[in-house]
Amino acid sequence: MGFKFRRQFPVGNYIADFICLEARLIIEADGSQHAESPRDLTRDTYLRAQNFHLLRLWNNDILASPDAVAETIWATLHRGQQTHADTPCHHPRLSSWPPHQRSLPHA
């Protein structure tokens, strides 16, 4: 099955870095300024309320470990077909998830 992603897609008052509407998945490529951002928490809460799943990836992981990032995205897409849980799918070669992404419940 193919998944179509759009780049810089508006969702309400926010812009998603990458979005797959079919899978209700938003992927954010983040730098260190997003590590504990209260603004991101508000944004994430809104996006989850719109029934989107969120996957945040560090920019350095995207550049240093593109295969691991691709595997993580692939696993997240396929796990999303089985469940609506919004728990991170973490690859062992990637940096730890931002603290606010570890176990936020799905709205």
C-alpha cells in the first residue's frame, strides 16, 4: 500500500511539516528548540484533538540515520492501521524522543 505525504500542510492555525491524511499521521522534523516547548504542547494537544497521530523526529537523526528514520516512519504507518494509540514507535539507532512525546494519551 502506498502512502501520500504532503509537505507544509495547514491544519487549523498550524502548519504540519509532513502529513499523510489517509493515515492521520503528522511528522515533525524538529531541532533542539522544540525539546520542551510549551507552545508545541498546545499545538500537539490541538492536533491530537483533530484525530491526528504525531511523530516527532530530531533533525540530527534525519541527517545521521535516514534508514532508521525511514524504518520508524514505516512501522508507525503500519502500526496505525492496527490501532489508534498515539505511542511513539522508537528505533534503537535514533536519539531518545523529546520528553513531551513519550506517552501523551490520544484524545
